[in-house]
Amino acid sequence: MFKKGLVEEVKALADKGYGNCLSLRQAVGYKEVLEFLSGDINFEQCVKKVKSNTKKLAKKQMTWFNSDGRIKWVRTDEYSSSSELIENILILIKDYGKNGKN
């Protein structure tokens, strides 16, 4: 994220007056960079916080997804071709449409 210009993106948004925007101040990556840009933390601390908060968010999302029985995980590495993967996904969609559930 940093190599792809996260700091520059956040700075540009802040410069346009969005620095106090609630969604910007809550978004992982953005809130930490805002702290860095305001001088509350240094760059190293910013990177560390972004990594930590990204991992926490991913864990929270996985917990939520795993608790929903309607979700069917599809491992893309279990298929020998993209057409085989697509076929399986279409079967899952078709079955879901028939049953309205799992």
C-alpha cells in the first residue's frame, strides 16, 4: 500500500479538505497515515500500525464470514483450469438458487 502511494493519496485527500471526513478517519491505512501526516506518530510507527490493524480487520472479517453458513468457500488452487473453476461456481450458484440456501 505504501509503495503504491498510500501516503500521497491520503495527503491529497487531506489537502482537498477531507482530513476530518469520518470515513477517511476510520478506514484502515488512512487513519494511520493521517496520524503520521499530523506528526502524532513517525513513519515506522505508521507502517507498523497499518500492518497490525489490517491483520485485525482481516481476522474480524474471516470470523464474520465463517459464522455465516450460506457462504461457500471456493479454493481456486483446487482446480486445474479456470473453466473448471467457473463451472463449479455456476453449479454452486444454480444450487443456491434452487434451494435458497446452502
